[in-house]
Amino acid sequence: MDESNVQFGEMEDVKAASLLEIKGTELQGKEMPVKNEEQGNEDDDFSLKNEKDSLTEKITKEEIDCANNSEIEPRDKTRAISRVSKSKDNKPKETKAEKDEQDSDNGSQHKKYRNLRKKRSPETMEERRACTKRKYISDDPKDAYQMCHQCMKSDRKVVRCSECAQKNQHKRYCFPCIERWYPELSEEDIVKACPCCRNSCNCKACLRRFNVPKDLYSGDPKNNLEKIWFFKYLISYLLPFLEEFSQNQSAEKDVEAKIRGSSLSDVKIEKIDYSIDERLYCNNCRTSIVDFHRSCSSCSYDLCVTCCKEIREGCLRVCDRDVVIKYEDKGIDYLHGKESLKKKLTRVSPSESNSSEELPLPEWKATELGQIPCPPKERGGCGHGNLELKCIFGENWVSDLKENAKKIVLSCGSAEVSHSQSQCPCFELNKGVNVEDEQLRKAANRGDSDDNYLYCPLASDIQPVKLEHFRRHWIMGEPIVVRDVLKLTSGLSWDPMVMWRACRQILIKKGSSDLMVTALDCLDSCEVDINIHQFFTGYTEGRKHYNSWPEMLKLKDWPPSTLFEKRLPRHGAEFLSALPYKEYTHPRSGILNLAAKLSTEKLKEILNLKNTKSSVEMLKPDLGPKTYIAYGFPEELGRGDSVTKLHCDMSDAVNVLMHTADVDPKKHQFSKIEKLKKDHIKQDRRELFCNANTDDKETGITMQESESAFIQGGAIWDIFRRQDVPKLEEYLRKHHKEFRHIYGCPVEQVVHPIHDQSLYLTSYHKAKLKEEFGVEPWTFVQNLGEAVFIPAGCPHQVRNLKSCIKVALDFVSPENLGECIRLTEEFRILPQYHRAKEDKLEVKKMAIHAINHAVTGLEDLILAVAQEAKEPVCGTG
């Protein structure tokens, strides 16, 4: 057989060679007889020359692009072609004509390869395609190839997309890939529109592309009149905060005038050199400093205005000591009811115990005039000099902003909205009856309450800027469940293996690797390092401890939220498209999301740095999106359940259940679980209920609430009302020793029963809470594709019934600004180094930037609309 037409051994294009290796798999296993020239048999069905010619013709632009991005890495070019080329030993001698043809090419085989297509007529190509026989032959005259877009293999039956064919792209998917990666699509569905056309293709090349489709609506109305109304709505909620904030700064300026012994007009406050990528915190209470503060010129100790006021009043509320809570590691057997064999002391707090903690801190007082000295070294200062009043924005910037906001409200009026917390009429219509349309979901059985139902609209029924019904429930501090949000998306798979393939760019550094992740073991509340592939395998197949007890692992914030949209660009876009009420939730352009108003350009303008050329970006709080990947179990185990323990977020949040997986334990495992439960009961009687009477012991340990209706869902949520928080805290302080936390040890001490995030209320404790204090949470099941809105200030806990992938996003709504500020003050007085101590949200800074954005935006819009209409529009409501 003559092979001189194409000399593959010296090809320089490695990627083309790699593609030929892929195509060469078609020839494996075939018997390739070497044909002599004298035979001249052109009808040989298995002619190697025809196969190679056909393969060469298959290197279309589309396939080369796919090969560049495929999961198959380019290999050595000589290896890549070894499967389709014969050895030199079997090569027939060249004829004189062929040698002359080679000499005319000056030995440039690369040039011959590139010009190969030009030398063949279309008729010859079609003839060769027609006589080429494969294992599976296409009946499509326009597309004779078999390469699957997903796996890049050519030896399988494929389904061709008709929509791609119209675009001359010819995407194909083989049956195994359809079954494995697109189980929701039938063969007919892919013929109509393949995953590429649906923007749901999860091959590696498509997953990692950054030119993702954008949402048609991103929470920022295009209509100017609608924007004007939203800006006025924002100002109506933010102006009271701005007035109080300005008043506190004015009071501090009055004190400064008294200290200096001069009139208020003569007081000039120094403006600090502030960088936009800097965060300024109070050294005493660790809250964010927005504008006015006091600072030591010697040691740069900073003190916020609130702490200054409390020091002068002699009632500094900040806890200046660390609280160390000790737990004992008693071994793995102790976790399952046996006696402890080893004792190893550990602690929650990162601070170390030393003798200085027992000594009282030096006194810190202000002078009679109100001057505050720099605190002594024991309190973090230098003990020399006084704290001088400084500002960030300028001494009159906040007061000027307040006056501008008031003027625009007086001239244009405020938004016509109701701030009253009255019950939505939809509850009164359905009081005491079954709700058939599922718009309301029963979540509680409080006899003296009319808020036992939760508002649960369909995502498809939500219209842009139509927020009145949502606001009626949101102002009341009620959770909202939006159903079927995944129907708003393209259908991209959230299977963990798809996510793993999407961001599988392995980084191996000294002592660390992307292959290893840190998960939380729910049995002992301790962190464990695990290979990411093993973790995802356990997600779908389950894991168990040495004694067959289910092993529940949780992986939080993977990949890190700071890299979520970079490492998972398609999934990030998919999540944003699933978000309902984008005016509130969109992280970058939601017009009612205060967190979206933190702008680098606006900050530069405030700091008079607008003309400064710098690529430095403003530091913003990490609000997500964050992924929560966890195993689940349908039955409440009582110990080691896959739970998120009781806690309270500083901001509003939306949590979307993107994926679930059923993991069914084997029959023999259930008997072992029941036996271990009996050991747990005996241990709890000894350790947790030693001070209770006999009836309480039996009831508290054996009581299990029937949850058969919950098994069909993904996760059970318990969300408590804000007004019930004081009673909830009282119950938890009374019964905290009946809970287990780190190493499975009883909780001997709590700093704050909610913010410690160390307690989970089981069915027994929820029933006991209702019995003793009359408090009952909203309890409901989150199903696949449902988005749960949690208002700021509502304590909540979650238990997973299945393996779940949830994606959460924090946002700050104007209606809940006051609650966010209240929580900031609550976290402020926690002990040093407490997990919730740091002011990560910086909600006051958000509010200042938000009202500045609303005032300037409203002024510009009113002017623009007035010029278009040639008449004033300030009365727009």
C-alpha cells in the first residue's frame, strides 16, 4: 500500500496529531491488509489509505477547537500517530514518480500536509467518504463523522442535533454520555436541541468558558420612572439611620470643641490618609469604623465613636476578656456510648490560658472634659498621649449628605409604601383551611398566632419590579420559600462530579493541594482532611464508620466564595439566573440590595481620588455565593446528624437547593444502627439527664417525632421568629448541658446560646421548648429547586435528609437594616476571639454608601426625565 501521500512522522502540529490519535481508535482491531500497487483494487472496504485520507479530511475547524479544549491532553506526536501509520519495515518501496514528487516538495512534509486538502477535489472526498466503512455509519450526508462532543470518542452511536446542523456546527452526543451526564434529556430532546444549544453542556471545555450567557434581567430596572420610585423607597428606609449616625458624629464633635475650649465652628477635624483597599476597625470592640473615630498618633490605636461614648459614661459594654471553653477528646469509642479510655484536653478559643488572664485589666477612664487617653499596653495601646479625633470622608460630608437627602424628599416626596407590620390578607383568607394551590405552606401549629403559614410563590409567577406581595411578608420578618427556581435556568448539572470536572485545575503547593479538602465530621464536630474525589464518592454512595454508623460529612464553601465565579463560571451564572427577586438578591446590580452599592468608583469620588489612576479595588465583605455540600440521612439519628446548628446570620440570606442524591443504607446496617442507638441512650441517661426525673429521662431520650412526610424532601428547616428569641435563649441557657458538641462531650458552658453555634434542637427539645415557653419555630421541608429566604435576626437550623448541594448568598435589604445594625451591636459585646465577634458585614458602611448612591442617582434621574418630558417629575410615586 502506498503511504507516501502523507508522512505523519514529521508533522509539527502536535494538537492535530493528538486528534488523529483519537480518530485512530476507529482502526483498532481491524485487519489491515497491505495492498500492492499492481493489484489496483480500489474497492477494498478496509483500505488503510482510504481510512487515513478520510481521517485527514475530518480535521475540521470545529473538531480542532474541541480537541484544544478536550479532556484528552496532547501527547508526543510520534506516539499520537503510531496507531494509524505502518512501520517503516512494512512500507513498500517507492516508485520513481513518487520519489520525484517528494523531491519537488524540497523535503517539506509539513507543507505537503497543509496543502493536502487543496490537492483533492470535493468529488474525490465524497467518494472516499462513501467507500469508508465504520462500525457505525452515519446516514447524514452533511455530517459523516461520529465524534461525541462530550467524550471525544468516535466508536459509539451518536445523536445529532438538528439545531446545530442549521448553524453548520454539527454537535453530536453518544448514548453513554447522554445516559450518564444528561439523564433528564431524551434522544428526541437532543435531536431538537443539544446541551450546547441549551447552554447546559457539562463537558470540560464548555464548563470552563467565561463567555457565559447573561441574564436578561439583573435586578436593575431600565425604566427611569421605576428607578426613581426605587431610589425614593431606599431613602425612606435609610434616612432615619443617616440622621442618627450624623447625630452621633455631631455629638463627638461637640465634645472635641469642649476639649479644645473653642467654638464649634473653629474645630477642624483632621482627615486621615485612607486607602480604598483598607478596612479600619476599632481596636477595642472590633467593629468597622465608617468615618469619625479617635486615634493615637504614637501607636495608631483606633477607637470608634460608640466606645468613646461608653468610656465617658463609665459603662464600657465590650467584654475585654476571652472565654475559654474546654472539651476532652475521649476517643472514638466514647462517641458510641462506651466508657472513655483517653483524655486529651482541647479548647474552642484560639487564645492560650496564662496567668495574666486572671489579673484585672488596668482602669481606663476619660478626663472631666471628655478627653480619652491611649489605653495601657494591657489593653492594646501604648499608654502615652491622647486619642485625637479623625475622619475619613471629611468633617462635613455626612451632614451634607443628610441635608441633601432631606431636601430631595421635601421636593419630590417619599415613596408611597407602608412600613407597618400588618398581617398580609392572604393569611386571613386561608385561616383554618387547607391550601390547595401551594401558595401557602403550613409550617407551625401555634394556637394563638395567625402566621402559621409561609408564603411560597412559584418562580415563574414572579415578575420584575412586582414586589408588593413579597414586601408584605418580608417586612413582617417571615421566611419565604420560592418553588421551582431551577426552571428559570438552562439546566446545567450540579452533580458533584460535574462541579469537580469544572474546576479541576490542580494546584499543588508545599504542604497543600487542591486534591485535599477539609470537611466537618458531624459526629464529633471536628475537621477532617479528605481527598475531594473520595468525598464526592461518599456523597452519592454513602460512607460509614468502623461500626456501620453513618458517617455524615459537610464541606463548606468549596470552592472558596472568593473564587466561586472564577473557578466555576458557568455554575456561577446558573445560580444567578436561578435567583428570584433579583432587585433584592443580585450581588452586583440589585437595586434594593445595599451590599451592591459598595462601589470603588463612588468611594474614589468621596475621597477625592477620582482622577487617581489605580487598579486597587475597594475591599468588600464576602457575601457569597457559597456552596454547602453535605451528606444526609432520612432518619433523625440523635447523634452525628448532618446538621447546621442553631445560629443567626447578621444579614439576610437566600439558600437554593441545587442538587440532591439518595443514599439508601443496606438492610444489615439498620440493625447495627438500632443497637448503637441503645448504647447512646444509656450514655445520655448517665451524662445528660442526671439531674432530671425518671419520666424526663425516658421521654427525653426515646421520643422521636414522626417525620415520614419529610423523607421526600432534601432538608428540614427550623426558623424561629424574632420575637421568640429571648425565650429561646432562656430555654437554651437552662438546658444547654443536655446537648453535645466537640468530641461528643456535653456542653458545660455557653457564652451566647445562639451565636456560639454549638446547639441543635432535636425533636425532643423542640417539643420541650413549646411545652415550657410556648415557642415553636416554622418547620418545613426544602425540596429540590426551592429557594429559602431567611430574614436577618431569625435564628435557624437545618438537617439534611439526603446528600445535598446548596448555594447560599447573603444580601442586605432596606427593610431589615435596623435588624442588621442591632445584631452588629449584639456581636460587638461578645468576648474577644469569639467566632461571631468580627464585624465582617460592615453594615453601617453599606448603608452610608447606599443612601449616597440613592441620592445622587435620584438627582440625576429626575433631571434626565424632566429634560425628556420638559416638565417636573418629582411627584412620581
